Amino acid sequence: MRLYYSGGTPPFFRKDRELLNCLFHAVRDSILYMFYKMNKSENFTPGFICVLHTFGRSLQWNPHIHVLLSEGASGNNSVWRNVKHFNYAFLRNSFRMVLLNILEKHLGSSFKRVKAYIYKHCPNGFYVYAKPTLTNNKQVIKYIGRYLGRPVIASSRIDNYDGENVTFHYNRHEDDKLIVETIPATEFIKKLIIHIPEKHFKMIRYYGLYAKNHKHKSSLLLAVPIEKRRFLESLNSWRTSLLLSFGFDPLLCKCGHHMTVLEICHKGSPLIEMYRKILNSS
């Protein structure tokens, strides 16, 4: 999800960076409420990872959230429900409403005029854009890696430095036109350092099924087909062997909790699929 606000709106998030937490909270509440509306008694909970970026292509201040969301959820009574359609009109309006209400609570009555202005000029809600479905393991890893570790500007976009000025390029978001800029080095540094987060501020956050100690986590393995579950459970002998031989538990996380194996891949292909092919060919 990305939030764009007009030039007439004061840069609240830049003046008070604690307000960036409001972006996370608004995205979280909007997604969870969308799944809740699917079946209120089930209260379906998805898993999602949120990544905050404060920069745009031209290095301007442009806070927005990237979300990697599971195409399904776990309910109070159902182990898993696949979800292939998301209501983006609902998300746009919900994101706008929730975020503006949270900001008003933090900023007080002085924000009401800005809130009215935004409702007037953003009648269809805030900007929500969805990437195509990621079904390949390599695609998912590439996507997560690109956005979780992405710098403000890639070195490949810096074309020249002559000791005084820096030349860099970017493709303008509106029309994808190539733009080349040359600015003083000090100005270039200023553009970069405004995006350094505050100490201890978490730019990546995990929600729903991906959050620590979620109540549905223990039952998620039941959503895996029986044949595959037996294959995964057979790996306990591998875990036991490592424990006995080296005193090392490969499924023990640094946080102290034990991980559950849901998939094992080799060169982008699930190991159980390769196992089936071998059995069928023999």
C-alpha cells in the first residue's frame, strides 16, 4: 500500500517521525478488518509483512508501506481458507478512514481541517496498488529481498561525481520518463540522510499469522495435505540426528521459539514434488 498526499498538505510524518507508526497501524487495521468482514464468526486472520519506505524515485520524502500478504487466512474454526480476490475499493477507503482517524487522535482538533481537505480531494480513498500474484518461490524470495534490503538509491543510478556535483537518474513514476538530475554533493547528501530512520524504529513489521506467538500457528500444519505432512514429519529424524551429533537444533529460532517446517525447496522446486517424480519414474 502506498500513501500519497498532495503538496498542500503539511508534511506531518517528516516533522514528527513517531507518526510513521500510524501508517503501520492503519495498514494493519485495514487488512485485518477486510478479512474479518469475510466471516465475522470465523474472524479470519492472514499473515502479512509490512515494509516502510520514506523515499520516492527522485529521493523526495514520500512515506509509503509495501505489504506482502498471504492469499488465505486461518479462522477460529477453519484451519485455512484460500482467498483469491481482494476488495481494493474497500482497502482504499478503509486505509484513508483509519489513517485519518488515527492522525486526528494524535494531532488533535487542529487536524480536522486537513482531514476535510483530504476527503474532498481524495474521494476514492488513498492509493493501493497490487502486484501480480507471486506463486514461484524464487519470485517471492526476490521480491522480499529487493524491498527489505533496498537502499534509498542504487549505486547503478548514480552516473557521475566530479568532486562537487552528483548526477543521478530515475524513471518518473507518472509516465516512466527517464529523468537525469545534477545537484551539488551536499544537496545530494541532504536528500539521503532525511531517510535515515530514528534509532530503534522498526521499518519491517510482521502481523497476523507471521507475528510472534499467534494463536493459530500451532494448527497451521493441519492445512498441509496429509501426504506432504507425513513427509515433513519424517524430517524429525534429521533434526534428532543433528541434536545428538552436534547439540544443535536447526528448528530453534534465536528468539527462543521452535519453527515449523512447511516447505523444503531445492533450486526453486518443492522437494516433495521432486520426490514424487522419482517414485513415479521408478
